Amino acid sequence: MEKTNAEHRTVLVTAFEGWNDAGSASSLAVRTLIEHTEALPFTEVDDDFFYDYRDTRPQQCTALGFKRIVWPSFTFYRATISPELTLLLAVGPEPNLHWRDFCTTIVGICEDEKVDLIVNLASIYESNPYTRNIPIGRVDGSDLSINENTYTGPVGITTILNLSAAQQGQKSLSLWADVPEYLPFDQCPPATLALMRSLCAEVGVESMKGMASVELATQMWTKQANSYVEQNPALAQSLSEIEHNWDVQQSHQQQKVAASELVDEAERFLRSYDRCDWDAEGRTEHTHPLDPESLPSSQIKKHLKKFGGDDTNE
């Protein structure tokens, strides 16, 4: 499929039912988009090679008065969002077998369709308070470096797909929603809505069709959650503790981010005057980067005040 507009983007959005789909948040997001954008199917991955039918069983249904067997498959749909954006929406069960071959197949479809970016939607159960905004974690599939927040442990198919895409030079990322684990609901519309909003931010649109229905479902879900908690005093007490711990954690995180930004700003400030001497006429001779005499007193006071380190009056 050739691109006719240099600004046009094709983005594949995936959701895998199963381990990566707590509260059906990710699959509901993609299925909502499929329904409301009137997306049309164009291919699927349904090889017996990938599914163990004892774990992911075929379903019998009726169509036009006849029995029909629906086999597990990962189906791709195409939706035109705007002249600048096409979404390929893919949803289905996480494969049971041969993940590397499965992901190679997906990346091959991306190459055929000239996909610019893969966005994997996923969700996981956590102990976050449902009374706060659903947090969304973002994993850059092309970033193979490690840091203090690098996860170690069991992974889902999205991790393997990201690695497979990176090996082929295909850009990808995963968006993970935290679903409250202590509520007995099959679905979590707030997490679905959070994923859809994050997807909008990633592809550069303000909203998408179907989000209004998810917003309404979120309001109804919240009322049900409030009622359930009110009827369970022990859970209400536990939720209060979860909220407190969450707020403290968020406060610490904000302070950490602010401190990091402060350090970056200080480093930029010092580098801007690195090895330069100042006088009334401007920069002249080179000098030591941290020599106080190399900086105008007004500049020193301005930045020390900004960093909370100067109480003198100018």
C-alpha cells in the first residue's frame, strides 16, 4: 500500500486477550474503535500452529440459521481516521505457541502495510485506587537499554512483539493501564478510557469515535464501584490506606521529577557560562567554569534565587 501523502501515517494498534488484558481494558478499547470507526477486516493470523485449542477453545455460534465454528484468530481491521491517519486495529487471543514466529508474522504484515508505528495496548492488575486517575505506563519498544525501573520477570506477547519489531527496525511501543485488582468486575471502562486517551496522544489526535460511549460506561462503573465499597467496610478501610499510600508515592515522584529538572537547569546554566569571563562589555577572557568572578553578580543572584539558595536582596 503506497503512501500518497508525505504527512500520512499508518499505525497498528494491537490488543491481546488473556494475560495482557486485565479487566478486558485493552481488548475493549480496540473493539470499541473497530465498531465505531466501521473498520473493515483485511487479514488474520489463525494458523493451528499458534493456538492450543485445549486452552483457547473454538466457539460454536449460529449464523443465518446454521451452526458455525469460530476458530481463535488474531484479526486485522483497517480504519481511516483522517486523511493524515490510518489505523490498523488488531485484536484476538494471545497465542499459546510459537511466539517468535507469530511476532515475525505480525511484523511482516506491518512491512507490507507500510506501518509507521506499532502501539500495543495492554492492562495489568495492580493495587491502585480506583478513585484516582488510572495510571498509564509507556514502554518504548526500540529502547533496549536498562535502568533502575527495568522490569524483570514473566512477560506477555507484547514484549516479544516489541523485540521482534526492534530487530527489524520497526518502531513500536506499549501502553499499560493499571486495573484495580480488588474490585470484582469483569471490565474496567476507566482503564479502557485511559488507554484510548493515551493512544490519541501518541497518534496526535484529540479524540476518537467511541470514546463518548466509554466515558458513559466509566461513569456507570464508578457508581457501581462506589456502591460496592460502601457495602464492604473492610474494603473501604483498605481503600483508604491504598489512597494514602498512593498520594504519598505520587508526591514523592513529583518531588523527584522536580529535583531532576532542577539539576538539569543548573547544569545548563553553568554550561552556558563555561570558561567565559564577564565584564561590563560582555564575554572576554576564558576562565575557570566555576569561578564566581566569571559570572555577573545579577546572574548569580537570579539563578541562586531560582534554586532556593539565595536570600539576599538585590
